[in-house]
Amino acid sequence: MILPMLLQSNERSKVEFRHNNERALSYFTKDDKKKSS
């Protein structure tokens, strides 16, 4: 069955997407702090 593998890769891509969002958010907030100081 390929279905379990598809579900697994979908979960992994969701986790990577969330991780990238958090990294982008932290980068933007860090940039904002740099500008304000």
C-alpha cells in the first residue's frame, strides 16, 4: 500500500511547513527589534 507512505510524507511536510513559518516569524521579529533599537 502506498497510502500510509503518502500520509506519512504529508505529515512530515506539514511539520516542515510549520517549522519554516516559525523560523520566518522569529527572523521577522528579530529584524523588527533591530530596527527599533
